[in-house]
Amino acid sequence: MSLDILEIRRDFPILSRQVHGKPLVYFDNAATTQKPKALIAALSSFYENHNGNIHRGAHTLSDEATTLVENARQKTADFINAPKPETIVFTRNATEAINLVAHSWGRKFLKAGDEIVLTELEHHSNLVPWQILAAEKSLKLRFIPINRVGDLDLSAAEELFSDKTKLVSFTAASNVLGTLPPVLKIIGLAKKFGAKTLVDASQWTPHFKTDVQDWDCDFLAFSAHKMLGPTGLGVLYGREKLLEEMDPFLGGGDMIETVELETFTPNVLPAKFEAGTPAIAEAAVFPEALNYLSKIGFSAIEAQEKILLRRALEILKNEPEIELYGSALPEGRGGVISFNLKGLHPHDVGTALDLEGVAVRTGHHCCQPLMRRLEVGGTARASFYFYNMLEEVEIFGRALRKTIEFFKPRLKAGVR
Ligand SMILES: Cc1ncc(COP(=O)(O)O)c(C=O)c1O
């Protein structure tokens, strides 16, 4: 089914703005996506009509806000096929969700000599929390390597696992190379060794259908803002039994059942992990984003992104001055492309493209070890979403050509 992109774009007011006098071409969707009118309106409506603190008041506004947040929890559970809303913990973002697991599960259940398997693709969010924990508890971190095109080398992976492996934490989709690791295979491998699994789905849930029961993962983390939702809201799914066994993350209001001067007893799930006033308005309106995605449907989302990806790769491959990272084939990968103009700093590429209205991200993309593996300091990254048009890919191509022409003498010099 092909989408009526022009119709869809009318739902995203920001997409019709201009940048430097040129129509905005927003290709920084892996960083954050734009928001539909329905979500923006719901946010206003929440503050105009329902704003109150949740789980606390005996008054109507508090009740209404509580109902909206708890409905959002149910809706989020349904969206990823979680068995119960209690297995959905609202956090500030995916980063906080992963830190929660490191803190509340890792600190309690891991001991010196235990091993955690990660991959060379990981975002700092799925790296640094484990480094902190490893330093504190004398754990060993092991890494599934990538091959030349950025796929995980699973033949090497087998050797990394042993009965010391207690957790495998990995991204379902790379934010740099677009790699889609074989989630089921990795989870299967982890299970063979009795290890728990955490899937960083930050770049997966916006683009592909997610089913935590099908994957049978122990934890899954993602951010609302990368899937049409508001900033300030993240999601941790956890297997109920594990969440029950884990200690609280932050201490404060709402996460307790009773408090004495010297002690406390924790609240039931998921409140145990939601200390303090949460992102109430953001959670309340998140269903607008989920509804929008469901209405479009993931097969249509995937198909549109593939059209964009295919053409963009074609353009990039045809420019000899461009170095492409990751697979150059549109099949079996996500809509994220990293590239450099040989001899040019990626920030110069980003600035030149911005002058043409084209927004791409430049730098290390919170993946410094991966950059080192690719032997670059950074890359320019174009990332697509279903509301992007083929015409925008053509504008991107023309803007790149212009940039290449402008910097030609420096490109020829081949200075990196
Ligand atoms: C793969 C991946 N993991 C984790 C994150 C962290 O997301 P957030 O900053 O919303 O916590 C990102 C953000 O870019 C990401 O791409």
C-alpha cells in the first residue's frame, strides 16, 4: 500500500517551514521525529482541561490526569504486545530505562566475574551504564564484533558466551549504519547460556512492529520522541517476575507503599520504579503518536522508507567523493545512512546542507567506539521517516552535489 505523503505532511506543521529561505528537508529523524497536529493539540488540551498531579488527589483533575496516564500505559503495552500494563515503566527516555535496569537489576543480581555481552554498534546509552556497573562490580564486558558492512559477526559471537554471561544488551537497529541485528537469534543464544536480554529498541519501535512476547526478551527500552511522541518520555518494558525481584531505582514520592523515619517499603509495579512527578502531560498524549503510527501501519511505513533509502543510496554511491559506511544495499537495513565527503569534516557537510534547507546530523552520533571501529572521527547521517518524500531525496542529492562542487579543491587534496 502506498501512502499519500502530501496528505500525511499536512498533519506535520513543521514540515512546511523554510530554513535559510529553502523548504525544510528534515532528514534527522533518528535523532528525533516531528510531531503530528493531533499530538500538539492533545498537549494543549491536556493543560487547558485536565492538568493535575496523578495518583494523589481526590479531585476531578487529578483523577482525569491519572486516567489519561494509565490509559497511555495500557496503550503502550498493547503497542508492543506486552502482557500487562504493569510491565510498562515510564521513564524520561530510553537512556534512563537502560540505566534503570543497570541500577536495579544489575547492581542487585550481578557479582564479580560475571559477564555482559554488548555489540560494537551500541549507542553510549547502552554502553556507559554497563561500564559504570562493570567498574563497580568487577564485571567483564564483551562485544559482538561487526564485519566490513556493519553486520554483527555472529560466528564470533558464539565464542563470547559462556555460563559467566548474565546479560546480553544490544540494539535492534543501529542509529549509525542502519544495521538490523538478528534479534531472535541473539536472544536464542542468550537463552542457551541462561543470560537475560535487554533490547535497545530506540531505533526499532518507530519503524517496525514490536512484539516483546514474540521476541521473548527480558527488557526493552525506547523513547517516545523518536516515534512522533513528546520529548521527556521513555519506556521500559520488563518481564513481570524480574521487575518484581528488582529493587527500586530512584527514591521519593509515589514509589513507596509505607515510609518510616528510617525505612520504607516499595510500592507495587510499576509505581515502584516511577519516583516523583512523572512526565504526566507527555504520557497522557503519547497515545496520539501510537494511534497515528497504527493508522499508517508498519508495512506502509517500511515500504515508504525503503523507497527513500533505495534512491538515497543510489545517489550516494554515484558520487566518487563520497564514502559510505554500512551496507550499500537497501534490503535488510533501516533508513539511516552514514557517509563522509572524502577529506571534509562532517560538520562542514552538515552546515553546507543546512544552507540548502537539508537537516542531517553530523558527529559521532553517541557512538564513539563505533566511529573508532570505522576509523573516522564522525560522519554525516541522513535518516528518513515515512513523511519524507522522494522529491526531498532529490533535493538532498542536489545539495550534496553543490557541496561537492564547492569543496572540490579540498576534496581533491584528500585531507582528513
Ligand atoms: C540506538 C539508540 N539507543 C539509545 C538512544 C538514546 O535515546 P534517548 O536519548 O532518547 O534516551 C538513541 C538515541 O539516539 C539511540 O539511537
